[in-house]
Amino acid sequence: MSHNKHNAEGKAEKKENFETEEKTSKESEKEVKAEAEAKKEEKKEEAEKPAEDTKPGETAEEKAEEKKPSPEQEKIDDLTDRLKRQMAEFENFRKRTEKEKADMFDAGARSVLEKILPVVDNFERGLANAPAEGDAFGDGVRMIYKQMTKTLDDIGLEAIDAKGKTFDPNLHNAVMHVDDDQYGENEVVEELQKGYTFHDTVVRHSMVKVAN
């Protein structure tokens, strides 16, 4: 009787242990499923979560519309662009005007110098026959001539170097030719009238005699 009772108690204990293990297994399985469901739900929420720079319920079109400049900003940008263009046009106009003024000044100066050069020529002819140094009149004429030529130099008038140079049609005007072996071919052997340039532009060509 005692032995049967012991067996019965053993069976009951095994059954209880099995049920406990089965219950624990089911609970663990439920926990795993619950954890998996929680992670799935978390991923779903993360996917549906709006971006930081997007407001809840905001579509891509609305977001793009938000980034578009406002009408006021567009007007400011347009006016700024127009101002920059006008400033650039004004700067170009200023430079063009300054160049035109400089060209007009040079053209006017050349015209005046062309009229003065015959006076310079006559001065030089007069000095060739002036009394030697020590004569009051001759010294006075030479002083005036020196003052005039210095003033012309300061303005920018320069005499063309001709004698002994190779004939250059851009600078010289050949009015006579001479056959002489002591001179090189096309060498300027004599300057008959001085030529001048003003700011690298010829005002008057040198009148010269050239060797053939």
C-alpha cells in the first residue's frame, strides 16, 4: 500500500513538472512572439515617422513648395540682379566715355600741333642765322625757342629720329633719292624737314633724302 502510494505521488510530481515545463515553454514562446511583434511594430512606426524637416501630413509637393522663394524674395532677387546689371553697364559706359574723351583730346591736340609746327620750323630757320651766343637778341630768341620746345615735349610731342636710320614709310616721306655707295641701301642720308609724333601717332612725317 505504501509502495503504491509512493508511485502515485511520483507520477503526480512528474505530471506537475511536465505541465510546469510546458507552461514555461508556452510562455517563452509567447514572449518571443510578442517581442517579434513589438520590433515589427517599431519598424513600421519608424517607416511611417515623418522626416525631421517634414511636418506631419506634409507631402513631397508641399515640401518643395515650402522651399520655393516667396514672391517678396523673388522680387528682391530680381531687383538685385537688375541693379548689378545697371552698375556693370554704367561702369562700361564710364570707361567708354573716358576713352572717347581721351581720343577727342588727342585729336584736338594733334590738330593744334600741326598748326604750331610751321612756327617751330621758322624758329629753327631763324636760329640758324641768329647771332652767336653773347648777343642779347640771339640769346633771347634761343631762350624762347628752348621754352617752347620744352612745353611741346611736356605735352607729348616728340621729334622723329631720321638721319642715319633705315627708311620707314610709316615715319618718313622720301622726297629725294641719291646714289652713293658710302650709304647703306634705303638709308636716310639727310633730313629736309623734321617729323613729329604725338602719343605714338605721327603728326607729321619726316621729309628725307634716301640712298638707293
